[in-house]
Amino acid sequence: MKKSFPHQFIAIEGNIGAGKTTLCNMLEKDFGANLILEQFTDNPFLPYFYKNPERYAFQVELFFMTERHKQLQEYLSQRSLFQEFTISDYFFIKTLLFAKNNLIDEEYRLFKRLFDVLNTTFRKPDLLVYLHRPVEDLMQNIENRGREYEKDIKPEYLLSLQNAYFDYFRTVTDIPVLIIDVEGANFWKKKKQYKQIVKLIKSEDYTLGVQRRKIKLKEEAV
């Protein structure tokens, strides 16, 4: 039986390979959420970027920003009478974090001017959830899913993205940010792990700013 979430708009964030899209799909299936999934495979510059980031960074980030903006405008301007809440596997601020990490200073200044104009139209999530995994975990997940265009991702790049997220979290004071440590977790296979995550997301106890939780990895009985 589907139960209500106390948060109407939840954004699930995380590094590449953290499991954010998998979690969003599971929540949509179990709780009937209005689901927003980033269409990252549509970015024609992405495979080239992982091979030559300096050459293709601006193109890949500009494409992502315009596509995310178009998608969020479409979804967040509609309100379904039959779905209790909306869940997204990204937050628009991700656009700026990745750009700051990937662009040179001159490109970033131009990019930020465009971002600031587009960002004024979006409501902020009622809860921002960040799935945290160490880089070793991320690399293993990326290898396991076997996407050809991700084979050139380096650990150093994942670490730089992780640092960009945490630098941003230190500045957040207007929404609750829940960092869930899922190191070693396979919540798509382990029901008890998944239930722990759901319980954390459904909690109403969070204050503005950052709070951190860790799920237990106790094996389920066969």
C-alpha cells in the first residue's frame, strides 16, 4: 500500500555511480511519485568529454544546462492530481557545480551568467538527498554497469566532483540537506538497506542545512 511522504518535492543527488537514478526508480514504483530522470545519454558531447575534457567541457555543460532547464520547466509547471509527490534524480544546482569543476575561469564566468538567469524560475526541493559513496565504490559501480562512454572516467575526476558537492553543502542554509552514507550498500538487492533509506527520506525531523546519516549493512537472513 502506498503511503504519503511529508516532502512534496524531493531531489536525489550523488556522484556518478552513486545509485541515485536506481533509487528514484524504486521510489516511483513503490510510492507512485511523479518521476523526473535526467536524460544524460542524449548529450552528444559526453563521450568526447570523458576522452578530452579540456576540449569539450563547455559544450557538454551548456547542453546539460539547457536540457535540464527544459525538462524541469515542463515537469515542475504541472501538478498531477493522482501523484502525491515529485522526485528527481538531480537538482538544477548540479549544473553549476559540474561547470565550476570542469570549466576554465573565463568559461565559468560566462556560464554562471546564463545559469543565474535560468535558475530564477525553479522552486527548491523540500528535501535534498545526497547519496555518498567513496570513490572506490563509485568506480566499481561504473565498471559493473558497463557504459561504454564512462570507461574513461578517472578516480580523480570523481573526487573533484565529490569535493564540489561538499563545498556547496557547506553554504546551504535554506533547505534541509540529507547526506546518506551508502558505502558498500546494494540497496537495489538488499530490501533492509532500501527500507532504511526510505525511512530516512520519510522523516520530518530535519532542520535547514546539512545532516548526515549512515545505513547499516547487516546481511539479510536467507
